[in-house]
Amino acid sequence: MSLDTIHARFDGRLVILGFGSIGQGVLPLILRHIQMPKERITIVTAEPRGREVAAEYGIAFQETAATRDNYRALLTPLLGRGDFLLNVSVDVSSVALIELCRELGCLYLDTVVEPWGGLYTDPTLTPSQRSNYALRESVLALPPGGPTAVLTHGANPGLVSHFVKQALLDIARDTGKPVTAPAAADRAGWAALAQSLGVKVVHIAERDTQVSNQPKRPGEFVNTWSVDGFVGEGNQPAELGWGSHEKTLPEDGRRHGFGCDAAIYLLRPGAGTRVRTWTPLEGPFHGFLVTHNEAISIADYYTVKNGDGSVAYRPTCHYAYHPCDAAVLSVHELAGKNWEMQPETRLMVDEIVTGMDELGVLLMGHAKGAYWYGSRLTIEEARRVAPHNNATSLQVTAAVLAGVIWAIENPERGPVEADSLDHTRILEICAPYLGDVVGAYSDWTPLQDREKLFPENVDRTDPWQFQNFRVV
């Protein structure tokens, strides 16, 4: 596929709700790869940011915040049967928007299951009630069928679920167990494949090395993607899919007591929890265990159950994220203020001078030890192939584009998560925007070089226990 390939034709209207870094970055990709009149696109956003980008492409721009009180009156005149709502906003309920789209007969995609504003930091709610697990259960409770609503389809969650499928096929090939890829939505087939390979742990292992020519200032939160999004999820409890091989629940670990029971949460924020992980270029590093939908959906999707309903197999799955160095300093400052947001924020785009985002999945515990599969995208390559993006945002916007195209091609699938989509089709669309897509094996384990200077509480009988990954 090339940068000029037209992947779909769309005759309906498209509303882009929210126009931060992802909205601005995905607009030129939509105009490049989906044949539709730009006069049928409307941007609805709560703030003036991005107005000049909309004007550059001649797109209607409406500066109105969608709220619990006005979202129906705001969006209903803009949407009808066969139209598309692309939700890249914050603080607007995904469930409410999906229900509206179902009533109106229009397609839908988001990059995260959002609640109405305030839930992430509401002290009257329990950590379980503020979790991504609970938010995911709320969308899974929606009735099946109807217009397609693609749930949580950015880079992660989203793209990484397709990386997992390709990584499983690679490991099967390289361990002498070649298989025919299960059908896209063959949940049992994919789970059986992961079980047969002995995959115990899946990390979303990401290292962002992008550097700005403007150092972070005191009182400023700097990031390469949504500051509000990162701070919001960083304040939620750390969450992880909980594998069947795990021996002991962490002392601060809790089960939710409802839903699929594929995940646990910790009684501490994700931005205050670190884990050991590995990527090919960075090598070993400490990442934040920030809650993400894919940690739960992947663990759930790859669950194998016995006849009595008990779990026979499930991998542990979680995010292990080292953001750009300026964002690490921002998180450190945020934590020092007891998670009170800095008065200033800055999104790094044009001022980035070097670096890349190394984003992939690290599958561990199989016959070859560990296998990382993913995207190495430099800022130089991102700027070459797409305007209004940095390396981090382009990995997201390419996946948003692919999800929109998949929905157009499959318009009556109801609510659907990334794990059930055709990974080959998604990766085909994304490929021109991911830089180098590579797979790399490693003999790394979280026990490597441990206990040289101090004793540690590790389990040497099984390197893949969560207690070995966690930094305490």
C-alpha cells in the first residue's frame, strides 16, 4: 500500500468530535485515503485549538463543548443513518454517544472508553468504579448488533491487539508449529494458539525518545500526546489482565467482583507504579503500569476455559510505558503535588528535534523466551509521510484511520473491540505510517542482573511472575 491508496469511499457525513492532537493528525489521513467530499466533514470541539488546521483543509469547524446536557441537541442535526461519528474527545461518555449513534443509524469509533468528566478523580468512587475495567464492562453491556461501533481503536488500545496476533503467528512459525491463522473473530482459535505456544505474559512495551528544543519548565506538564488523556489514565488505579500462571495476588491487588474477571487492579495510581520490561532498541527499562483497555481486552480475549467455566489459561497483560523524558519529569512533578495537575501544559509537535516511538508487544514465556513485535517510528519519518503529527500521534492516527475504514467496510457489526477485527487488513492500512515494523527475540527476563547489590523478593522458579516485573 502507498501513501496515495484510496481504501474506501464514503457517501455519508463525518463528524469529528474533539480536535486535539489526534483529531488534527487523522484529518489529513482521512482526506488522503477515504474518497468523500470534504464539505461533508464537520469538526465539533470544545476549544479553539486546531481551528487553523481545519481552515487549511477547508473543513467546517464548530467550537462547542459536548456535555451531558447538550450532546443530543448538538449532534443529532449533524448525524443520520449511514453517517459516521469519530469520537476523539475527552470527558464525553462513550456509552452515551454509542447509544445515540445506534438510534440514529450511524457508525462510530473511539480511541478510549471515556466517561463524563470527573470520574477519573472522583474521591467518592471506589478504585474499581474508576477503573478501565468498569468502563469496558459498561460498553460490553450494550446490545449486540446494529451499526458498527469500533471500541478503543488507536495505537494502544487498538493497533497493539493486531500486533499480538501477528506475533503469535510469527512465534508459531519460528518454533516449528506453523498454523493457519484463525478467522479474525475466532476468539477460541486465537486463545488456543496462545495457550499452545505457552505465552504467559504480554506487555505493551513502549519507549518514547522524542526530544524537544524547549526544556520542560517547572509547573508545566509536557507530553507527545494528549496531556489530559495521560494525566486522567495516570490517576486511575493501575490495572492488568491477570494470568492463570500467577501464584499470588499482590498485597495491594484487588479483584472487581463483577464482569469477566479477567483483570485486577492495584490500590495505587498507574502513574505511580513501575514495571520492568524490554524493547529491542532500548533494552531493559522501567515503565509505568498505566491502565489501558487492551490490558483487559487481550487477557479476556485469550482466555481458555474448562468445561465447568473455570479458567484453564489466560496470559497476564499490561502496559509498560516509558514516555518521553520530559513527560517522565512531568509525572514526577505531578506525583510530588499529590496528583494535582500543573497549571501549564504543552504538547510537543513542531519543537521535537529528534527521537522515535518504539511501540510494540512483548510476548514472554514461550519456547523462544521473549518476542517483541511492533513499530519503530522516528520523528523524521513521521514528518515525511504525514502532516500535523509526531511519531507518537501518527501511530495512533494511522490506527484510527484503519478502524474507520474497517467500519465502513463492515457497517453492521455492532459494538466490537480491536481484538475481533481482521488484523491483516488493519496492518495493511497502517503499514505506510509505522516506520520499521520488526520482530525481535530476546533472552531477557525480569530476573536479569537482579540482586547484585541488595536482596530482593523474587521468584526464581518462574521468571514470568508479576512480582518479578514489579518495581518496589
